Amino acid sequence: PVMLKASEGGGGKGIRMSNSEDELRTNFQQVSNEVPGSPMFMMQLCRNARHLEVQIVGDEHGQAV
């Protein structure tokens, strides 16, 4: 399973779990409609995790922290 998430979503908005290619196609449209114009990313689902969030800040020179 994978998670599809809009980077500008929040509070459960713009995030969907997909167990198949058909679900992913449907969820892509739903996320696109919930958070129009937001970039989206897909990640492998981490089962039994309570909360996992990673943020990376970078600049135009490729420097990141």
C-alpha cells in the first residue's frame, strides 16, 4: 500500500491510502480536487505507525537541512 499526499494539504485533507492501481487512480483525482494546484507525493505506507512526518528545507543551491 502507498499513501498519496498533497504537500499543501493538512488536517486529513488531501491524503489517501491506496492498495491497488485502480484505487491510486481514483485517489489521485480526489486529492487533486481537494487541494487544487498542490504538488503531490507518494510514499510507502508505514503500518502501525502513529505519526511520521519529515520536513526538509532547501535552497536554490541544493543546500538542505
